[in-house]
Amino acid sequence: MKVYTQIEDFKDVKNPIVTTGTFDGVHLGHQKIISRLKEVAVHEKGETVLFTFYPHPRMVLFPEDNELKLLNTQDEKICLLQNYGVDHLIIYPFTKEFSRLSSVEFVRNILVNTIHTKRLVIGYNHHFGRNREGSFEHLKEFGPLYGFDVEEIPAEDIDSIEISSTKIRQALQSGDIDSATSFLGHPFSVTGKVQKGAQVGRTIGYPTANILIEDKYKLIPADGVYAVKVENNGKIFGGMLNIGYNPTFEGKARSMEVNIFDFDQDIYGHDATIYFIKRLRDEVKFNGVEDLKNTLAIDKQNALKILSA
């Protein structure tokens, strides 16, 4: 996949088959659009193009919104889109000036004059341009005028529930990993740097790696204990992870700590990716260390059972 952060570098692409949007999460609905994009590209002997934005529009339009959390960092989204087979990814700088482009200006200046779109494939209820004024109906009018075809993918449903990035965020923030995974079509993940913590876990037989997430907009699931997979240096390990405040030890700050099974390497300062498989339980305050150790032993057995399945 070729990635463009300067749209001027995008040129000499044969029959661009294009979609556009934020694609946060690259969930099943997004995957359906990408799949159709690839089908059309084969039929038209063209190449797939995904036009997205950075920063996320809400970061620019509502900078005071401290509640904004995203499913993917920029690097995570690039990796997912590459895995799903997109040929060209254009990451356009989203600015207030860009947000003021009318729908017809966006179509004419970006989709037609710059990308030379042959066909545009969009998701259900897609809107674009200033104040989200543009719609599928507008595109059907613009297409014949500017020489491109357009098609809309119907709403993607699971058990009659429309998939959206918002619903996935809500599921993760309530600890509902099962629903989030079913909507995403892949495990939700976070990537962070391994930091030294208080090292209390080491003293009770469950050493943990503290995972520092540097992107303040990255969504972190609800507090609790999870069965996870951990990727480090290209290898995958099983593990169990706690998100929360370590109330048994009077913790003051929220942390993310993972106990990696059958692992004894020093990875401080390295990146690790955590894949959330299932939530095991709430974080609770125990009566003492022995009570905690007994519960951790049960957590580990439950996690191993889940991961082996």
C-alpha cells in the first residue's frame, strides 16, 4: 500500500476506484466498503484509493472536547488498511479551511481534478463538505456532470444493530469486548511502550509490564481484568491484563498492566501490542495479598482456557 501525506504526490494511478471517510476502527461496515472497492477495481482494471483525514475532524472543529476517544491511532489505522488490501491511502490534513469547502468544491477540486476518480464507493448515509451538506443524492447529480460513477453500500447490520464506530466505542467503554470484536471483525488492540511500575506483581508471582499509551485520544476499555494476547518483536504470547487503579495497594493513577504468560524477557522501553480477547471480571479491592493471589490464579486459568479456545 502506498501512503500519501501530500496529495500532490498522488499521480499516474490508473482508473482510481475511490472511497472516503474517517474509517476509525476499520470495522465490518468499513471492510464491506473496502471489499466492494476491490471488486470494482478488478472489474474496471483500476486501483483502490482510500481518502481519509488527519487529524480527526472533531479534534479540529471541537478542540475543547476532552471526551473524544478514537478506536485507532494513525499508525494502527494505516496497518489495518494495509492488511485489508487497499492500494493507495491518501491522508489529507484536516483544517478549518478544508472544513469550509462546499460539497461541490470537494468533489471538483479533490475527487475529480486531483484524484481523477473513475468510481466513488461510499458507505450508507455518508455526508461530506461544509456542514456535512453533501449526500449520496448530491453525488448522483455530480457524477454525470464530472464524469465518474457513484454507488452507495447499504447499512451493514448484525442482528439488526447498525455497526458504527460510536457503538464500538460504547461497547469498549462498558467492557463489552464480545460485542466490540463482533462489530470490528478483529480484536480491539492498543500499542504502547513498556514502562517500569511499582513492581508489586513481581513480589507475588505475577510480574507485570506497564503499558504506556502516549496518544491521549486513544480509547482505553473499561477498568477490569482481561484475557489478552500480547505481540512483542513479532511474536504472540498469551496474558492477562488489568486496567484500573490497583485499589488493593491504594493506587492513585489509572494504569494498564499485563502479566505475560511463559515470558521472562526484559522489554522495558520496547513497544507491545495488546489484543483484547475477553473481559474476565471487574477490578476489585481485596482483603489482602493472599486473597489477591488466589484470585489471580483463577484469572490465569480462565484466561488460558479462553486463549486456548
